[in-house]
Amino acid sequence: MEKKRRVTMYDVARAANVTPQTVSRAFRNTEDISEETRKRILKIASELHYVMNNTASSLRVGNSRLIVVVYDNLINVYFSIMIDYLQNNLREKGYSLLMLSVPHALFDRSTYEFAVSHNAAGVVSFLEPEQEIGELIRDFRIPVLIVGRRATLANVDYIYTDDKDGGRLAAQRLVHCGAKRFAYFSVDLGVSCAYDRYLGFRQELERQGQPAPVVVDGYIRPLQESLAELFSDPAAAPEGVFCFNDMLAFDLLYYFELLHLPPVYVVGYDCVQQEVRSPTRLTSVGTDKNDFAARAAQMIVSAVETGRMGGTSEMVSVFLMDGVTA
């Protein structure tokens, strides 16, 4: 079947016996066109099944309303939840969203250039930026908001949860449960939020006279191997485990059962079970994700519409959600 030709603005102008510029003004609802003419043009456009080319339009007026959202793990439910909330909040402000999943853990040059090539108005990244992102922002003037991470680039905005307090809350709960030995399962501690959660966890354990936690990178070595080694000596095995995120905590619970390991207290992070129901209620640290996303949407839209490049950061408070695992 032959592909149907797309109706253009020129086709609408020809049918309405006006100029393409007049059609453009009708769609933008400018003051220099009568209401009667505007309604007539919109009616003709509808009859012709005209669909506006937003990319071309944004190039003409220099006002794209597309936000590129960058993340690195399609399996992590947290990203799906947050991006859904972001999309809803951005749509209310008249912006659309383009999701970009990348195979690495940093927001790099190629990712920013992808946003530039798609005429994006702004970028929201769940990944920490490489240093050269600052130079690219100065060159291309497309603002960037980092969500859930913090860094030191002066021309980038940040919004993140109080990760250190989250670690403190996890330690308090595990100590309250009676645990005496502890482990922190994480990603690379070079990631700001991973380190902050660890720092709050360790400092609260120290404050309560407890030993420092064993740190396990849950993404470098297979979890099954790490757990088999960690629990090889029952007298030294951890009794309380804090996980960098809920997905890692769910993996641990699965392998505890698979390997017939003794039960331990587990606290996760992200509270994905606020939105995703499951039969095993995980104890987890989290925040109001819809409010978090609404604040993020407001920050990136403000940067886009004012031309501000960086200089704003916000830390959002966290709470502990009760579950059956701690």
C-alpha cells in the first residue's frame, strides 16, 4: 500500500486561499488575525486531517517544547514511575517528553548532543553529568536538570532526596529490629547518592555504638556469589542489610530464599511499592514521588522559559515506609 502523503501547511493555505504565514498565525492564535478567519482556517485544516509538525514549528519560532529525559536502566521500576509522573506534570505545562535510555551510568557528551539534534528545550537526567557537559551547556544553551543526584557543575540544576538522612533512617530501623552486624549493598560509591546513603547509614550505626557495615557492590559481582561468601560463616554474617534501591533489595530477598540463607532484616530505597503492589511488603526509604516530579518539572520549565543555566538546587525530605522485611 502506498504511503499517504502528509498534508502540509501550504496545502491548508491553498485550500483556505490565504498565505502560509496566515495559517501559522491561526494556529498560534496571534492577535493580528480575526477570530472568523482563524476558525475558518482551523475548520479547513481539520477537514484535510492536517497534523502540525511541531519540530518544524519550533525551529521557525525558536521555542521547542520537548524535554529529553535520560536514564540508564529499563528494568528499574523507579524510573518508570518517576518518568510517568514527570510526563504528567510536564504535559500540564504544555511540554512533551522524549525518553532516552543509555547503556552507561553517566550523562555524557553524546547524550547531550542527542538532545541538541532533536531541538530539545531542556534535558532532565537521572544520571550524573560528566564535566564537559558544563561546556556544552555554555555552547548550546539547552538547560539541564539532574534528578536524584548531586554534583558540582555551576551551570546545571539539581534536585535530589536527602540520601544521607535516608541512610540514617535505615540504620535506626535495623538497630531497632535487634541487628548487630550490618551490610550495605550498593552501586559504585563514586555515585553521589550511593555514597550519601552509605555515609548516613555508617554514621548512624557509629552513633549507636554499632560496627561499620560491610559494603558490597551489587552490580560488579553476581549477587548469588556475594551472598554465598558473606553468609558462609553464620557467626559473622550480617543481620541487617540496607540496599541502595528497592530493585536490589528484591533481588536479595529472592536469593535469600533460593540459597536457603537465614532470614535477615532488609531496608530498601525508593518505595516503589507506593505505586506497584506486590505480596511482599518491603521496608523502604522514600519520598512523595509525584511531588518530587512536580518540583523537577517546575525547575526545568523555569530554566527553559527564563533562559537560566544552572545555579539552583533543592533537596527533598524522605521518610521510612513500614514493611515486613524490617
